[in-house]
Amino acid sequence: MELLVLSDLDTVFYTKTGFLALLLYDSLLQIEHEYRFIWKSRWTLIKCLYLWTRYIAIFNGIMSLVNSTACNKVTTFITISGGFTISVTEMILMVRTYTLYERSKKLLLFFFVVWFGAGGFAFWDSTQWAKGGSFLSSESDGNSCWFTQDNRNSFGLICYLTLLIGESVIVLLTLGLVLRKFFRNLSGLFKSLYCDGIWYFIAILPWTIATVVILLTVRPGLNNIPDTPLLAMHAILACRLVLHARQIAAEEDWRESRINKIFGGQYMISDIVVDIRSDNQV
């Protein structure tokens, strides 16, 4: 039994290490764009959401590898903070969709209820899970925590199914606009806003489904193996959504400024469509 536990601990540890490395690698790849389009811009809601997603995800990944004598406290903390960070990526998607729907107050109210309702329920469920859990850490390597009870499965299923439903609702709202407006003469920025959200869902869906399958099928020692992978993929894709939209907006502004110099125009695309330094830019 001890050998099986150690094997599970090693599997979880190396999986988390691999996805933390992937998260760090993507951060390094995007560091130039991040400096241009995030750090040099003024503080807005989207900037705050981006920075939280990028750096709390990295911090969470590092913490999941820390050897601690308070194994249960560390595991509880990174589980809750990781879940909240994923919910922040959902807020980024909601802001994008809210922008596409021209700041619909009804949609804003709907998103407000969904985000706080689902998030509040998931937080309450996670605290109940933490109270009833039992943890062991390996004395030989101390690489990670082993959760010894099965009630994590019910907690994880509730959270990840809620996540799946929320993402599905957002992508269906975006898809509805795509079907109505995609073939119109839209700017590259709006085409990016429409299409990137769809591709985000297609890319993240297999990870969410795989997480649910893992929780239903694996041994208790392996049921926290998808935590870091799912968080890392949400962080990578959500941050790329923000950077890509800002990059396209900047390119269109540059082209518009060249035209304005020739024809004496006064307004750039970002003044008409979206200000990449405003809360509406996603």
C-alpha cells in the first residue's frame, strides 16, 4: 500500500511540475506583449484580471509543490485559490461577451448572478470539503499531499460541472453573435473577439471533461492530479485572449493613424470601436 501511495504522489508531483513549467514557458514567450499591452497601459478591470490570472496561477503552481508539514492547510489553500483564479478567467470571458453585446444591462445582471451565485456555492462546498478531509504527506520525499477520502470527488464534480455549464453558456452567447454578424464587414478586432472566444472554448473543453472523468475513475491518491493542469490551461488561454485582442487593436490603430496622416482624419479605430486602455478592451 505504501508503494502505491508513493507512486501516486510521484505521479501527481511530476504532472504538476510539468504544467507549472508550461505556464512559466508561456509567460516568458508572452513577456514582450505583456509589457507593451498590459504593464504600459493604465489600470483597468481587465488589467487587474489579467495580472491576477497570470501570476496567481504561477504562485499557486509553485505552492502545490512546496513540502509543508501543514499538508492539509496548503492543499486547502491552493485548491480554493486555484478555483478562484479559474473563476477570474470566466470573468474575463464575461467581460468580452458583455462588450460584444454593447454593454447590455440585462446580460450584466445575468453574469453578476451567475458568477457570484456559482462562485459562492463552490466556495461553500470547498470549505465543507476541507473540513471533512483527511490528508497524508509522504515521509520519504514530501513532494505532495495525498487525499485519503473520497468526498473530494463530489466536491470536484460540483465545481467542474459548474465551470463547464458556465463556459458553455458564455460560448453559446458568443456563438449567437457570430452566426448573425460574422459575415458582415467587421474589423479584425471584432472578428478576433468573436472567434477567439469560440476557439478558447474548443481548446479548454477537453481539459474540463478530462478532469471530470479523472474524478470519477481514479484512486483517491490521484484525484487532485488535474488541479494544476486545468488551472494552467485556463490561465494560458485567457491571458492569450487578452493579449491577442490588444495586439490587434494596436495594429489597427497604427494603420488608422497612417491613413489619418494622409487624409487629415482625427479619429482612430480605438476611439470608435474600443479603447485598448479602457475596461471594455479584452
